[in-house]
Amino acid sequence: MENVIIIGAGVAGLSTAYRMIERGYNRLVLLEALDLVGGLSRSIKHDGYTFDLGAHQIHTENKTVIDFLDKILGKDLLRLNKKASHVFLGRYLNYPLGIKDILFCLPLYISAPCFLSFLKQTIKNVFIQKKEDSCESWMISHFGKKMYEIYFKPYTRKVWGKPPSELDALVAKERVAVEDLIDVLLAAFSRRIVRYKNHYHLPHSPYQKMFYYPKYGVGQLSDLMSDFIQSKGGKLYLNSSVVSLGHDGNGYKATTKDGSVYQGDVVVSTIPITRLKDILASSRGGEKPEETLEFRSLTFLFLDVKKDSISDNHWIYFPDKDCVFQRVTEPKNFSPYLVPRGHSSVCVEIPCDYKDEVWNMDLKELYETVIIKMEQKGYLKRENVQQFWVTRERYAYPTNTLSFVSQLKAIKNYIGTFPHLYSIGRQGNFSYVNIDDVMLMGFETAEQIVRSGVAS
């Protein structure tokens, strides 16, 4: 019998196990459904190419995280200056949007109405209390209706599969790059201005120029943690999807798809919280809350490019609604060790819902849909693509609908009736957080378990 069962060997589960072992507790087992570790932060290898699932840069000023990265990666920890863009209305603009982009890159018939709409909304906000109960109302309140209609609305609809009016304002608060157009103006003059400086420290601030990255792909971080855990006596089982989890008063029993049974005193789950609810219900005769939560899925198209370089951007956003993909990443710009010499590659992120038209699309049809649009946008020609691969991720983004707060509360209350059970990570906590946040979740969970004395 192990002391701790950890479901999922992504960054959250591995960070928990790593810190537990550092504290002298190695009677633990990690159960991972896939055939490799890393979860959403895994790296996939094909014919000499290494692909992450999107742009996995590590922005952080947290000393605990930085010290850990230095410790585990050593000389393989790269420090890079970010370069990102977005293609908007057929033009390549800087990301984040700068004052030069607004004044000189956008057509006057676009920029002038947007700025006037923003001024109108700003004056309106002075006399009328802001309405910010949805993603739509928050965006209009901060950017004006014109900018919302031509930029934020189509991009949000593409990424989340829902109109912004059906999403909680948290989506905008956490994911929109700048507070409003005034932030763009302030940023052009000084980083010392209070509003700008405060926004710089937000988790997704585009103004954070420097980021950390493992030399051989983001999956290298998970691989090294996994190696350390197993070298110190921790156990890891791949292809081990947990299908039921029960507590009988003496401890937990986790059963995997192949019939294997694992017992422990403590469980740390990093799988989607909705799945955890379902596998717990198997031990209570199906009893579970009716509330549910939604996740947005992603299809990843990986391209092998017989070209030394495509652009100098780490990633590029494509907000236009006529484009099925939302972002492209060029791995070589993160590290030249991710591609064969003289070649480059691209990871294309295509948002979708599980088993929808995009999810089920024939691979050649999917490629054709993407490459036609890439040629139209002037990004990449089909003659430069040698081969392609596809992978899909069902639980990519927690979807914050207007009712998600009450639904999440009900599910967490249900999970809370099980003793010594922790649900953490992006999927387990149903929060759109980054790698550094997930690592800290894992470290803190390990400390809580140690302090509780249950795993001693």
C-alpha cells in the first residue's frame, strides 16, 4: 500500500511528487493515462522534430519557481526575449498592440472609429455604472463597441466556441492582454506609470518580455522530474487511466482501466474535475451533483517545414474569424535543438469542441483548410511543407460560462466530502493557469500533505 496516490503525471502531479520526495516521502504512485508524462505540457517527437502543445513559455518572477528551474534544468534552462505578433485585417501587427500599430498600421477608417468609440464609452462610464457581468460587457466597457465588434468578439467566439455574451467576465479579465486602450498609450511612454506597472505583473501580461524555456522542449521539465521521482523510489505507471476511486474509511482504492488496483491514504487528482466527480460517484452508487462544467478542446497540426526560418516570432495570433486556427508557434525560435538543421516547423492550434466537425475532420481536409488560409495570409506556402501530423487534446481550456461559479462550487463541495483528497492543476482546479502557477500548486499541496501527517 502506498501513502499517496497521484492521478495524472502532468506538471501538477509531478511537482507534488517531487516535493513529497524532497520532504522524505517516497511511498507514492503516479497513475498516468497517456504513454508519456507532461500532460498539457508534454513534448511530442516526430522524425527528429520536437513539438510542444502550443506556446509554452514560462513567465515568472517567483523565486521558488526560478530556483527550481535552475536546479532541475541547469545549463539547459534558456532565457529568451519574447517576440510575438498578430495578423489582424490582413496586416502583421506587434503583440501587444503598440501606439505605432494603432496610428500607422491600421487603416484610418478602422482606427479612427475605434478610438472615437472608446472615448464615447469612457465618457459613458463616468456617468453610468459599468456593466461588467459578462465577457462581452467587460470588453465593451473597456474598449468600446467598435473594437469589440471587429476584434474581440470574433476572436473570443473562435477560441471558446461561444459568443462573449455567454461567458463570464473572468474570461476577459484573465486573458485580455491589456486593461484598455489607455494602457497602450501609457506603455508607449513609460513602464513606471502605475497602471502599466501593475498590469505588467498580471499572469498573462504581454509586456513581460523575458521568459524561461527548457532547451529540448517544455516536456524536458516533466521528464527530468519523472526521472528524479523514480530514482528515489516513487512509482510511475503509464497507460493507467483511473476508472473508479473509492474511500472505505480505511483509505482509498483506485482502479485503472486494465483492472489494476492501488491503495493509499491520500489522493491528489490532476485530471479534469468533472471526470474526478464521475469516478468518485462509482463508489457511491452513482450519487453525484447534477452540475457540470465545460472544457474547450484543441486540435494541433504539426508541420515539417523545409525552410530555415518562417519568421522571427515565437508565436503569432490569428484573430480574424475567417481563419480556423487561433495561433501558430515556430519551435525553432524557442530552441534550435527542436528541429533538424536547415529546417523549421510549425505548431498550429485549432480550437474545437470534443467530437465536433473540426475534431472529427479528415486529416488531409484539415491540412488543406489550414494551408490554404496560411497562403492567403502570407504566412507559409504549401511547397515548403514536407509532412504533417495531428494530435488532439480534449480538455484544453476550462470554459467559464455565466453559470460556472455555482457549478464549480457544487462540484468542489461534493469532492470535499472525501477526506484527504486534493484536486489541483488547470483541469483539477478548473482554472486557466500557467506552468509556474501549476508548479506552485503542486509544491503547496505536497506541503499540506506533509503538515497533515496523514502520509507519515
